[in-house]
Amino acid sequence: MSRISQQTADVNAAIDAELQLLDPAVRTSRALAARLLDPKFAVAQAGRGDRLADVLPPGHARPGRRRVT
């Protein structure tokens, strides 16, 4: 595979993963979201950082429901 083709494939894979993260079923599933996010992923909100384990929804969350913290 050429370098350009590999870069295109990588970009397409990233876009696909981003689109999957928009799916409520993925966003409320700890297992599915963890499969798509890097373990070192962190979210910064209001000047604080959260680890991936802190921001993923609990396993019992229902689709369409958002965890409020």
C-alpha cells in the first residue's frame, strides 16, 4: 500500500470511529466506547481533567440517557 493510500485509510478509520461515537448505543456502552478511545484519553472540562475510566458511562446505563455528574 502506498503512503498516500495508508494515510487515506487511516483518516477514513478515524472518521468511522468518530461517527460511531455519535451513536447513543456506543456512548452509553462502556465496552463499546472503550474500544474506540485510547486508554490515555482525557477530557478537560472547566479546568479539570478526567481519566477515561471516569468519563465512560457505567455498564448499566440505558441508551438515550446521559449520565449527569
